[in-house]
Amino acid sequence: MSTATATATARPGAVLADLLPASRVRDAAFVVGGAVLTGIAAQVAVPVPGSPVPVTGQTFAALLVGTTLGARRGFLSLALYALAGVAGVPWFAQGGSGAGAVSFGYVLGMLLASAAVGALARRGADRSPLRMAGAMVLGEAVVYAVGVPYLALAAHLSLSQAVAAGLTPFLIGDALKAALAMGALPTAWKFADKR
């Protein structure tokens, strides 16, 4: 086991990205890579009948980016994703771009959620299945706390209509995403600690 790896895994407050030797190039690559991963995951989209918001892999990717990179790099990664999408890169859900979509509030919520789950990961939330599930649920709640009211305003819906169109149909999928994260990140730490 290398000294850098031993230090990173033993150090409190480390996230998975900290297992690689620190450098500005590494951090920049992580930020860009997280934005690209989120953009690719957003293209995995399934329309939801009666909702202007599709089911995508975007939120799951954003939360994994925040958890893996930590609050600062996760936030910067999602900020890059949002800014590039607003500037015209077609990597929002279903190849969309710009800030005019009724689902843009979810992108804004992902910015905050990535920072929140990243901060929790620095406190060890990514090292046990139960705490990881809690972090994912909190991250999803942050996304919805911004996305649903934005949807209501942008689509001229009542809050109850926005909840029915932009929250309720996604709860089962969110539970599955939390279950995936419960297994994936704690397992990654176990493998890292064995190296």
C-alpha cells in the first residue's frame, strides 16, 4: 500500500477522490469529469406520463459526484454542468440546454445537493450503508426543495400539482438510487482500505 493511499484512507474527513495524490490538475479533472458524467447520465431519460420532468440518471450522478468529490469540488462540478448547459451545451435532460426549461430548478437543486452530500461524506456518511442512504435521501430532498417550487412557478402549476408532477412519480426510483449508493460507496471504501 502506498503512503499516499494509507494517509488518505486513514485521515478523517477524506472522500474517495482524496485517495489520489493531491494537485490542481487532479481537482480540475475531477470537476470537469463530474460535470461530464452528470451530462451523460442526464441523457438516460424516460418520460413520465403527465409530467414535464423525465426520470433521468442526472440526479443520481450529481449526488455521486458530490459524495465522491466532497462539497467544494462537487459544487464546482455541478456549477460547471449548469453554466455550460445554460450556455448551450445540450446535456440537460433529453439533450436540453438553457435556463428556460421548467425542470431547470432541479439542476439548481443539484448544485446545493452535491455540496450537502459532499459535506456529509467528509464526515463519514459514505462509509456505511445506512449513513449513505441517509445522505442520498437528504440530497434528493434538497433537489426537490428547489426543483418542485421552480416547476410550480415555471409551469404555472399549484404547489400540489407540482408535487404530483415533479415529486411523487420519482419516489420509487429515488429509493432504488439510494439503495445503489448504499452498496456502491461503502464497498469502494472497503476496497480502498484493503489496498
